Amino acid sequence: MKADVRGVEKVIKALANRRRLLVVKYLHRKGKAAVGDIAEEIKLSFPSTSRHLSILYAADLLEREQTSTTINYSLIQPHHPALRVILSIL
């Protein structure tokens, strides 16, 4: 039970940020996107966007795929229950 609570806490903390919510909203709409495209969409620098993506990835909300020098991110399917609720609000 404690592991479940910790997992939910990690997800909620990862989603408790305006920029990360914008990332999730964009990826939900787009499906898959490169870091540079996400940075442009949320109007943030590449390094800052990478940091936010790393937090979402560490919370097991995103998956990533590297092709050459490009890293593409997408939302993990099926979505975490907390993420489903957030997406229904966004």
C-alpha cells in the first residue's frame, strides 16, 4: 500500500507545475514530439524543457525514443489514473 501511495505522490508532484501541465496537454494532442518542438510550444528554453521532461519521465508518465540525435517523447499508454483525471480537466 505504501508503494502505491508513494507512486501517486510522485505523479501528483510531477504534474503540479504549469509548464509540465502544458507539456502533458501538448503531448496528449500531438501524440509524440521532439524536445525542441515541445520547448517551442510551451515557450521555454531547450534545457528547461528537458528538465521538465525528465521529471515527467521519472514519474513514469512519459516514454522516450531516441532517433539519431533527436529524442521524442510521448505519454505512456495506458495513462496513469491521476493523469487521466488531469487530462479530462485540461
